[in-house]
Amino acid sequence: MSHLDPQQRARLQAEVVAPYRGLRRTFYAVFAASGAIGGFIFLLKAIAGESLATTLPNLALQLGVVALMVSLLRLEQKKSS
């Protein structure tokens, strides 16, 4: 491994410590965006006057997904620093 430059060596060591960190961050961001879009749609349905018995639980679920993904992303960022 002595033929590696220091920057490449540091990057490989970081990947060994936390494998797939970039992939996890991407999934968190994609799922958060999906939840935000879903939440927006269910919010519009609630404003339009659709049945709140079905719309509000779905809206709460979408907002929960967004909150979970944001918290996981922040936890991931705390681990990296």
C-alpha cells in the first residue's frame, strides 16, 4: 500500500471505517424528497376537501418519513465529523 498517495489512502481508510456512507446519504435524501412530495400531495388533498379520515393519516405518515430521514441524515453527518 505504500504506492498510494496520502489523499487516496485517507479516502480508502474512511471507506473501511464507514462503508457505503455515500450510498446511505443518497437513500436518505431520496426518501426524504419522496416523503415531502407525498406530504405536499396529501396536504393539497386535505385543502381540496377530500375525506380527512383517510387524508390526515397519510399526511402524518409522509411527514413522519421526512422527519425520520432528516434525523438519520443528521445522525450520519454527526458521525462523520
